[in-house]
Amino acid sequence: MIQELLARGALSSLALTVLLLSLHFRDTAGARRPALRDEDLVLVRASCEKRLDLAHATARAGRPSSALRVVYVVDQPELAARLNNHVAREPGLNETYLSWPDRPDPRKPGDSRVAMVPWLAHKALGASYKWLLYGDDDTYFFLDSVRELLRDYDPELPYVVTDVLWHKRKRYMSEAPRCLPCHVDPAYVEKAKVRPDKDPPKRPAGAPPLDFHQPPIPPPGCPCTPELACEFTLNVTGGRQALTKPVPRKWSPETKFWGFPEGYPSKCDYPHFHGGSGVLVSVGAMRKVSYEAALNCYYDDTQKLTAKPGSLKADAHGDRMTSLCFWLNGVALTDPGLGLSQHEHMNQAGHVFDSRAGSIGALERALKEPMSERWLWSIMFMGAVHVGHHAKSIDMTWQLSRLYPKARAYAQEELKRKGVLRRGELDAQVLRRGGKWTWDADGDRWDWAPGPGPGGKEDGDEEEEEDDGQGAAGKPAAVTTWADVDAALSGR
């Protein structure tokens, strides 16, 4: 199969490397990793004294146990010391308070603190965790969904996971430089390129169609590097000639104004995540980018913690700076891949971060009305929501924490009743040993026939009944193999 793809010129040397690496990791991903424990996750956020009530609400609401740690980075060392003294008397909180100074910019004084949060938390805790749940102090994480989403990820790989990316000053663009997770099977990638879109966006009347040179489905990254992410974007937009140019392709006004830092590693502009939407950072990413490297990303003088006035380091937003710091040190963004689309924008229904299911109204509706499978899956895998900073933020956060477990339990039960609980997008991404799947356009879903695990059961699902070889609704499940992918590639 690989030789035939090479013969047709369908694989570049970089894509071949990625394919071979993902094949190497496939057996590890074939069986689910041990379930993430509360102590494997750490909530990290920057805040200040006047916003601490909101920061506490978004961290404590719905928190399953004190084993899940929280790290806050505030602006005053005296405030951090006072709060740590309080925590010492309340060990059940399991919270740590650190401090980092504001920068001189009066418009964004806390953005350097926002940018340094992951490294300050890693320095304080060491590698005693697997994932940092990194967001603003008004970001609320849906913890059960996060654990489910990360079930096949190897935290030792350098991951920065989000599907809310800014690219060309727009969010959710399908062409944005990024990768899929390493464990995503190459056959799934090829299948996603030819399946019908689940939720195509509406184009304005009279607007021309947006044509890509190839379907905008990113490659698995093992790991995801700036070079791999850039090659994907330049390929799908027809700009591959930029790979041979001495100057990287600039897209954002900020890059056009400030330029690229010295040692910029790729041939295209970097995307950046939206901090308020939430980001998942692996311990492997934090090991790859050291505390000292982060200081160099944000300051010209790392002793005095100062940067040249008017420079990118002095003026840029914290989430842009952090995205660039990871990029400069060889770590590009990874998309969970649940909202893949062949159109200009990703499918809204599949968003993990800032999911449209992650609102009070949507969760209340889910508990009152029958919901489509698309909405049920959105509830199952929504990772975080940006609550915002306003008069009702705290009340909204606690209300979300009460509604979410009920809505998720209902969604799980409904999917099980429909016979599709183990036939979701995450299952389709990982071709488990002996597993078979096919895209059912009529049912608007993947039909999944799990292979036998130990004792004839599906891997990781001891409670599920044995599969009878039938797909959803009793239809035979078609076998998806490399031969099927090869046939699709060759147009047969």
C-alpha cells in the first residue's frame, strides 16, 4: 500500500515519515490507555485579586475531588502568600498560589502572567501530572468529557490540544496549520477526505465556492511540528512553492507588523489558540519547552523581566505569545479532529472547545427534549466553555456544573439505547485490533463493528454485549481496510 502511494506521488517524504511513525504507534493506541485519574489533571490559570471569586468558581464548580489540583498565578507575591496560608488550613482545597508581575502595558498588564502560567505550574509541581488544563480565569472545563477525549493520547508526546485556532484573523478555518493526534489511524484520515460533510456551513448568496487543492484533513502528528503543520496548509491552499522560499509566508497583520522572531522554524505563519476557550497541554510538551526557553520567548532581559517597548514581547496577547513560544520550540497545535470539514470552516457540531452544546440553554434543552445523535455526541465530548467576565459569570458557572453531569448521563444513556455508544468519532479514529468501520451517510454517523478483545469482549468495554457483526440498525458493517482506502485514492 505504502509503495503504491509513493509510486503515485501521493505521499511527500514528510508525510511518509508521519505515516510510518503513526503505524509504529498504532498498536499502542489499539488498546485504550488506563483511565485518567483526578491526580493526572491540573487546572492552571492566571488571575488577580479583583477576579479571584470568578477564578475560584470556574476551578471549584464541578470539581470531582481534591485529588485534582489547581494552580493560580496572581499578580502580587503578598496575595499568593496569604492565600497559600489559607490553603494550608484547608488541605481539601489542594490549591497552589504563585505570583508573577504585570508588564508595563496598561491595556494588557496581565498577559505576560497568562503566558507564563504553564511553565510556572510545571516548575512548581514537577512532572507529577499528565495534563495541564490551561485557560483563562473565566474558562470552565467539563472534566468527564476531557478525560474521555484524552483516552488514547500519549501524554509523553508534546501535545497542545485545541480546535479553536486563529488563522488569517479568523477562527475555525479548515486550512489552519495543525495536526491530528498521533493515534489517529491513517485509514481514518483517508476516509475523512472522501466522506460527506456532516454539517456544511452556509455560504452567502452569490459567494463563490472555496476550492482546496486537496481535502483539508490534517495529518496525524507524531509529534506535531511546525514544519508538518505548515506543509499541510500550504498543500491544501496551493501554496506549496512557499516551502522553497527563503522568507516564511506571512498571513496575520501582527506578523506583518512585528515580523518573525530570530530562528523561526517554519515556512508559514503560526496559528494561535484562544486562551478563553481552553487548551490541553501534555507533560511531554512542558518537558520539551523549558522554563528558560519560555522566559526567552517573553522577555529581552530575562533577569529584569523586561522587553523592548512596542515589541511583540511587550505588546502581544498572552495566548498569541504562548502559541508562538511552543511553535518556536518545535510544538505545533493538535486538533482533536471531531469537527473536520471539507469546507472553509470546521463543523460547528463537532467542536470540543467552545462547543455549542456547552451553554445553559443547550443543556436544559437536552434534559427536556429528544436530541439528535449529533447533539448527544457534542455533550459527550465538549471540553470547555468561555463563560466570560460579567455580573452573572459566577452564577452561570455553578449552574453549568449542576446541569452538565445530568445532561452527560442522559446523552450517554441515549447513545447506548440507540446502539451507537461505542460507534462515535473517537472510536472511528482509532482502528482497534480487528475493528471495522464505515461512514453511514444516511445515518450521518460512523458504523463501527468492534473487534474481539480479551475474552471475546471489545477492548476496554467489559460491560458491553458481544458484537454480532451487524452495524447500527442491524445493517451489516462494511469492512474498512487499506484496500478500501487505496481504492478511494485511485478513484475506483
